[in-house]
Amino acid sequence: MKRESKKLAFVISILTLSSCSTEEDFTENKTVQELDKISPKDEKSILKEKFAFSLMKSIKESPGLREIIKDETLKMFNKDYEVLVYTIKDYTLENGMTLEQTINQNADSNFQLSNLLRIEPTLTLLVPELPLESFSAKKWNTQSEIPAVAIRTNYTNQVPLITPDLNLEMMPNDVIPGFPVIVVKNNERVVSNLENPNIRDLKTKTVFEKDGIIIKFWTDSFNNEDKRNISARLVKKLDPALISAYNIYDQQNPNLNGWQRDFIYYKIQPSSPNGPFIYDFKEHLRSFSMTGDPTIAYNKISDQTDDPTYRNNHRINSSHWTGGFYEFKVRTIINAKNGVGNELINGFTVSPDQLFFLEYDTYTRGTLFWEKTYYRLKNISNQTIIVDIPLINWNLDEYASSIKIEIEEVDLPTTSVITDTRTVKFATNFGIDAAFGVNTKIGLKFGMSLETIQTHTVQKTFTQGNDFLGEAIVNFADKIIIGQANLPLFGNMWLTRDYTTGLGYCKFSIEPKKVQ
């Protein structure tokens, strides 16, 4: 009996020490009424909060619902672990009711999921990949793990978190959970006919069409049927045509200051100065990285509200975890000889740990019997990724001798239209060559004729809520390969040109790549 009393006293002392700890508390309990005081009173935010509470109740009750969310997010329809609520709302659960009916039953009496989907048709559930493989859709044990529900908001950098016991906590933006959690958010990779009434003119894949709602990708780059690899890799080899162009103009004839793309697109070289256009190559955005101070770069694209927030001038905003992978929009402004200019919209997606090298501090909070793990970023550095985004077959007989590349990190898919006006040069040294029998570029560079200079205006889309990372001008005359080096361990490496945007947030490389 005495031994048992000592054991009980030891346990009580541990619990007392835990409850009296002066360690930093990573969450702050809030009531729904207190949350309402800091949140805007718009209908969308209120309904989203009610949905999140009902979802938490439903997930706790239904292993079947947990399995549905896991299975559907693993499909990665948009190259992230996300699923549109609209596409699963009619699934039947083990209680015999649909997901929508279950959500309505567990919600306040005045809540109907249809009312939320009517104004937020791209409502999405995300299963985030959390640090050190602590939780993900792949690792989720749906029979034993009941995740909390977080809400991605636009009114605070804190993250509202509803726990399985239906408490509402506010997590600081520089802390990442290390326990099971799913996120309620809108979807940055698709657009509905509510945001874009002319959605049928959008030449991208339709994700969903029912009940008068149409949802499409705003660029097919996010369609998971596009299997383009975005993993980072170290390239030791370049296409032989690029190397030949470098050797011809920069090694054998350096005084000519010739254009490497002349050889790639026209097979033009000093000994053969004329040639027809060859469609074997297309310009690609090959690589991308953030630049400068990695903490500033990370906070720039990870902010949850419209303005990035810095805590105590040293903590790193970590609330990106509620948004899943990053989405980037690549806008190519192209000016054509016929006076018709256009923009080419592409995009790519990348996870935070591909774009940055991340190191974490680990913290454990709670009592002996109920502990939670949290992570806070300790160190961060930029990494280069390979994206391989196809752009244009650069024929100077059709297009200007320069293009403009603009890059945004996407927070909202809704766009407006503005104009872009700039002065561009067009080559005029084209004509019919009897030796080829087709329209041919005559002479190196701009040939014996003078280029024409014109002012062109292009209509382009603009999204107010996105993070604009800058723009850069790419010239047909720019060198692709600018040198080579022999590095220990890696051997011979080719040095290719990078373009840093005017704002200095990112850099990228543009190279012709063989496509046929």
C-alpha cells in the first residue's frame, strides 16, 4: 500500500510540474464568439467556420468519412493532397446518409452545406504533409487517428484549429503542428463560373459540372493527368544542339558575338548563314528558385493574409502548411509581327521542402498522458528546382526578338484584365531562298537589313491577391550557355544563363528544349 501511495504521489507531482510549466504555450483557447470578434462578418467566413465545426464532429463519428478524405486526397487531382467538397458531398457514409446530410445534421440548425457551396464552390479539404513525416495523407491511419480541423483564413495570420473535443484554439503563424490535422480552405488551382462568368471560353479541363456550377483548372499545368516532373535535379548534360551552338559562336568564333539560338532554330552558322525555321525545339522555363534572404523569400510566399507578417524580426512565418503546396503562375508576354499580342499562361506546383531546405526545432506540450508535438522553423535556405514549363517555338518571322516573363505566387484564382505596353524589335531578314524553297532566315542575327521597332499593347490578366515576384526580359540574342567549369565530385558542368526578376525575389532559366 505504501509503495502504491508513492507511485501515485510521483504521478501527481509530474502532472503538477507539467501544469505549472513556464514553457511557451503554442495555442490560445477561443470561443466561437471570441473568434467572431476578430473575423469579418461576411457570410462566407461565418459559414466556413460552422462547416469546420460540423466537419470535426462528423470526422470524429465516422471512420468511413476519414477513409473517404484520405482516399480522395491521395488521388491529388490538382497535384496536391486536396479534394473539392463538391465532388464528395454525395458520398454515402456508414450511417446511411450522404456526407452533405451528415454535415447538415451535425451543424447548427440554420446551417446548410448547399448555402456555403453556393458562394464558395471551390471549398477544399487539404491533408497537409507535416514536418519530419509526422503526418500526411499517406501515413494517416484512419481507424485510430482523428485529426483536428484547421481553417485557412484571410483575416488573421493565426490559424484557427478545432480539436477533436471541439475546443477552438488559435495557433501562432510561426508554429506547425506535429499531430493529425486537416485544413478547410479554398482552392487556388481551379476557378468556378462564379468568379469567371466566361469560364466556357477557358480551354482547360473541366473538374466538375453539376447543379449550375462549373469548375475548371485555370491552367492545365495543375491537372494531375499532366505527369510533368517538378523534382529538383542536378543536370550534368545538355542537349548536343545547345552545346554545338555554344562551341560554334563562343568557342570557335567568339568575335562574331553570334546568337546561339540562330543555330538551334535555323541551323545558321558562319559557314551557312541562311536557313528555314526548324520546329524541333521549344523554349522552356527549365529551372526556378527564390533568391536573396531565404527568410524574406519564404515569408513573401507563405503569408496567409494579404500582407506578410514578421514576428519579433526573427521568427519565420510557417502558416504555409494550411495552404499545401505552393502554386506559381508563369505569364509569358508575346508580341507578334501581325500586331496581335497575347499572353501565355502556365503554372507549376512545388512543395515547401522542394523549394527550400528546412530545419526545425521540435517542441512537446501537454501532460504526461496527453502530449502534442509542434515544430518551429530554425534554419532555411533556397533550393533550385527543375520545372520544364513549355513556352513557344521562337520563330523570329512571327514573334518579336524579346519576350517578357512574369511570375506570381498564387493565392486567389480570380483575375481582372489590364494592358501591357512595351517597345519591341522585329527581325526583317526573311525571304524565299531557292536552295530551301521555303521562307528562310537570311543572315546571322538581324542580317544586312535593319530591325523594325514597334510599340505593342497586350491584354493580360492580373490577380490582386497574388504575390507578384517580378518580371524579366528574355532576348533571342541572349546566350543560353555562358561557360563551363570542372568541379570536384561533379566533373564537367555547363553554366547556363539565369534571369533574376526586377524585384529580386526569384530567378529562373529559359532554354530551348527538343520536343520532337
